[in-house]
Amino acid sequence: LPPLDFAAVSPDGRFVVTVPYSYSPDPVTVWDSGTGRKVRDLITTEKGRATFSPDGRWLVTGTPREYKLWRTDDWSVIRTIPRMQAQYTVGD
């Protein structure tokens, strides 16, 4: 694994999401916590943060440019919300 800036664990412990410690648009990576295998790379516009919904059905990624809402059953994006004037503030 590359050095990490951020990690989040799904409420059921099934998935771990990592954000690399770099300022390039490296992907947010979803890992299967039971096997340690990569599930999917999620492409974001910039480095940011990620968090799961309390029921684990959704993942939100946030960057200075946008928020994305991902379904955790197939990792599809269902909504993108642009951020205006966030400058370098990550999507906390």
C-alpha cells in the first residue's frame, strides 16, 4: 500500500476505504476487509475524504471540487454535487 492520508471502515466491517497520501488524483480504493483484496478503485477529481452512511449502503467521497454519493452494492455514482469556492478544503 502507498502511504495513506485517510481510511474509513464500513459499519458492518466488510469494507475499508483508503485515500492515498498524495495530491494527484489517485483513486480512492475499496478493500474487502476479510480477504485484504482490492474491490474497486473509485475515481475522484482530487484527494479528499470518504465516509460511509450509518447503514453502510452509501459511501460519500468529498474533495475540494465535489461530493460524490456511491452505492456500496455496485459502487456506482448516483449523485455528484459540485462545491463552489472550497479552494483547498477537502470534503470533510
